[in-house]
Amino acid sequence: MGDQPGTELGLRGRKKLATRRALSEAALRLAAERGLENVLVEDIAAAVGVSPRTFNNYFSSKQEAIVSLVVARAAGLCDAVAAQPPEMPLWEAIAEAAIRHVRPEESEQWRLGALLIRDTPALEAEQLRAYAGIESSLAVVIAARTGTDPRAALFPGLAASVAVGAIRAALRHWLDAGGDRSYPDLLRQVLRGVGAGLGEPGRPDHRLPR
């Protein structure tokens, strides 16, 4: 009996996550079919069988609902970087983590969302806002791995911005090329390139003040 409250909370949490994802998927599907400007919050809510008020409990806009489906994977990047072996060079750790969590070739739905964002300025703006939060979290992880202070040192914030920007640029290039090339190979090449330019505090190749 003592486990019931925790179990109930877990079930409630899973139900909320399922509803959130269903709303995101419906928003993406409808926007792809009709165009973003022809989709209302009421349409998305009706497609999932909930009220517009319920939609607003999860998202502030239809743009946020669509972008969250694509950004959700990238949001796991910070934990994945932190989980890499501490002896692994920083940019290799970022590359391996990004390859694991940003895999557009594995999901047609994810790829569709990325294409829709690329081609819709309002969605691109929403994505930039979402990625700003990821950059801030990644800067903290980078600071921990490099023994720097994210508030006082230049490197953590700069490296996080460069890493997220490189991931976005690689994804856009991959989409523009029709997805013919291996995305992991492209991403690894891009991150190795920027890593060679910035280096890492405590290593001989570092070129910036800590």
C-alpha cells in the first residue's frame, strides 16, 4: 500500500508525457498537411481529443508544440556529454553525445519536423529560443569537464554556442543535400573541425583564455 502514491505519480507523469507528445505529433502532422498558418490550436487539440485549455497547459503556442518534438532529442545532449568518460577529449565527447541524440535519419517524423522548421521562419525563431536554453545547460557541463567557471570564463559559453551552432548547421546541410550522406559522419567531421580551432582548456591545442 505504501508504494501506491509513488506508482500513481509515475502513471500520471507518463500520461502527461504521452499527451504532450501526442499534441506535438498532431501539430506537426497538421502543419505539414495544411501549412502552419492554416492550423489553429483548436485543430490540434481536437485531433488529440482534448480541449484547447489542455493544449495551453502544455504549450504556449503551436510553434512551440512543433519545435518541441524536434528539440526534445537535442535536449538530452547535455546529459549525454556529461556521461562520456572524463578522460575523453571535450570535442570528441560532444560529437559522440550529439551523434547519439540527434539522429534525423532514424525517424521520418523527426526529419519531417526538421524540414518544416527549416522552411518556416516562425518555427526557426521558436527553435532558436529553445536551443538557447540548451546552450546554457551545455555551458555548465562543459565547464565541469574542463575545470572552468561558466560565469567567469569565456570558454564554456563560447564552446556551447559553437557546438550547438555546428550541430544546427550540420543538420541544415544534411537536409539540403537530401539526406544522402551519413549524418553521424558529417556531424563528427564538423565538430572535429570546430574543436581543432577552439581546442580545450588544459590541453596544448587551447587557443583562448580560460
